[in-house]
Amino acid sequence: MRKWRCVICDFEYDEALGMPDDGIAPGTRWEDVPEDWSCSDCGAPKAEFHMVVVEAA
Amino acid sequence: MSAVMTAPRWRDRKRYLWLLGAPVMLIPIMGGLLVEATGWSLFWWFMPLVVYIVVPIADALVGEDRNNPPESAVADLEKDRYYRWAVYSAVPMEYATLIWGAWVAGTASLAWWEYLGLAISVGMVTGISIAVAHELGHKTDPFEQWLSKIALAPTGYGHFYTEHNRGHHVRVATPEDPASSRYGESFYAFLPRTIAGAMRSAWKIEKARMQRRGLPTWHWRNDAINAWAMTPILFGALIVAFGWIVLPYLLIQAVYGFSLLEVVNYLEHYGLCRKKLPSGRYERCQPTHSWNSNHVFSNVLLYGLERHSDHHANPLRGYEALRHFEDSPQLPNGYAGMILLAYCPPLWFAVMNRKVRAHYGGDLTKANVVPRLRNKLAVPATA
């Protein structure tokens, strides 16, 4: 499970936790997060690849 | 593809109007020329006269534009470099006015009210330039980020670059955000809270960012430090060029400039609040969490900043592509008129408290309410 960080606002998406508020189940890999999903905190789109790996395991 | 080819091509009717933002920066210089031509000292105050009298009237007369660019046109709009250059061009104009003002303050013998008028006029320009810095600072292009900090240097508000994106956008319309004003909070109570809160927040964010990179907090790559550093360099150069007499001018315009940004912050989210979800996080920022204004005249002068609802819901969208949403709360005038209202708290409360209550169907437990009123309101509102 990895964590991804938004380069605009520093929000972290943790694959282990998912994003249940947005209907993304715990354990959802970054690749499987829908393309139209955007950063929960600042709205930066996934499609523009504003996320970087911060922790890989 | 063929459907796109045959559909009548959408044209941006505001395309050339966006060029007006840059010459607005030169209005204090026009004021100086008018003083010369007429001999009337009043024209040292030309910029506030234009912004507080001409703009609200023009907003009321010209009215609103609720048209949105069709989604099919957005990608082309955002790729069109023309719109970026329309923003860049405002920054050299801002500096022309700042330097011209320092030259006047340093060389002309002005009465104190003329000196003050000059400093306030230039402060409005450097304050409006924070809207330019705002448009630039949202982009990931290093040139635009650099230009954003340059546009902030005259007001000494370099930390806005960090705080706005990583602080304000994350916490907007919550009680935790220093830059979101609360129902029942006057502008004069909001001002010290937001100034101190924004600085504290920016420093905390940069400190954490430097730690993650394994760098010391005091490092030139700390965006609060490198942006702040431009201000003493700029002020120092102007003092060397024109003498110590320009120092009060520089300080007055800086304080007036960032206070202008803060009064705009005050009216952008007044009383609006995001719901806390069972998970403890706040709901996503929706267009309903920012006050919107479609008044054409002031929107053109501020690069669409007043279409604030879409901006917060979609912060990477360029100003030329921002949309109006029917369900977002609407301000009754453009920013210039609303600023005048905010300066006069009883009037502000009379107009805006009613609007906040209407927005939440009378249930103020849903609003972002000043702590002083929170307990009082929670009692009868047991919906």
C-alpha cells in the first residue's frame, strides 16, 4: 500500500484507508481511483497528475 | 469530432476585456497627471475615487453576466496563452506605479493629505495586484509562481503564496480557517485574526514542507522566506534611490494593500460553512461555500476573482473559464461596492446576515458563526 501527496495542497491519499467519503473503499490502489476524482482538500484533478508517491511498501 | 466542426464556434465575448486589468494599475499615475493639468490636489486620491465611486455604479449599471463558456470550449480556453499574457502584463504596470509613486513622494513637495492620497492610491494598486498574484500562484508553472511572488513583494504579503493554496483552500468555509469570516464577525474583528492567522499558518506549512525535504526551516527554498525577502530588497532599493522620505509611503501603501486583500477575503466566504462528515473530515468544497458575484465590470478588473464559487470548487481552472452556478449564494454588488459595505459593519450585518440566514433556510447551526453568538443561537435552533 502506498501514499500519494497532492503537490498543490499536501493532502495525502493513503491506499490502505481509501476515501470512504468519496465512495473509494479502503485498499483501493491509486491506479484504480477514478480519473474524475479530485483532491479532497483542494480539488486539484487526478488527471493532471498532481499526486506524487510519498511512501511505497 | 465532426459535430464539433459543424457546431457554430463559441466565441469568448470577454476576450479583449481582460486586457483592462493591466492599465487599471496605472490609474494613480493618471491621477498625478490630472493634478498637474488641473492643479486640484483631490486627484492624488484618484484611485480610491475610481474604485469606490465609479466601479460600484458601473457594476450596478452594467449588471451581471451569468453566461458560462460551454464545456467543449474550456480546454481550448485554458490552452490559449493569450489569457496568461493578459495577467502577466499587470505586474510590470504595478511596478511602474509603485516606482513612480516613490519618485513623486521623494521629489515633489506634497502636503500630508496629498502624500497620504498618493500612498493610498498606490496601495490600492498593490492590493489589487494580490488578485494577480492569486491567479498566478495557483498554477504549477515555475515562471508563474515566481511572478506571483514578485507581484506580492510591494505589500510584504509573500506568505500569501503558501497560505492561500495549502491553507485557505484546504480549510475554506470552516471555523479553522483564518481567512473565512464568520457570521456576526465585523471586518474590524476579522482583520487582526486573519493577518496573524495567515502568517502563523504559512510558517507552519513551510516548516513541515522543509522538514519533509530534509532541509532546515531557515532555508532559501522556504517559500515564505524567499517571498518575504523580496520586500526589504525592493523597499531598500527605493529608499536608496529616493531617500528616507519614501519610507512612510512604502509602509502606508503596503498596509493599505494587504488590508484590501483581507477585506476581499472577508466578503468571499462570510458565514458559509462546510458540513462535518461522520468521518471527522469536512465535506468537499462546493460552489455553495463561496459568495459569488457575476458583476461584469469589477470581474473584468479582477480577472474573474468574483466568480469565486467555481474557483474554490475547481481551483486549477483559469479565470477565463470560471462559471456561474445557480445554487451558489450571490453578492448583491461587485467587490468594490461590497467592500464599502464591509467597512461599515451595521450596514454589512443588515444586508448580509439576512442573506446567510436565507441561504441556510433560517438554520444558523449550519453556518460558520462567531463563537460569541454560537451558544445563544444553538438554544432555539433545535431542528
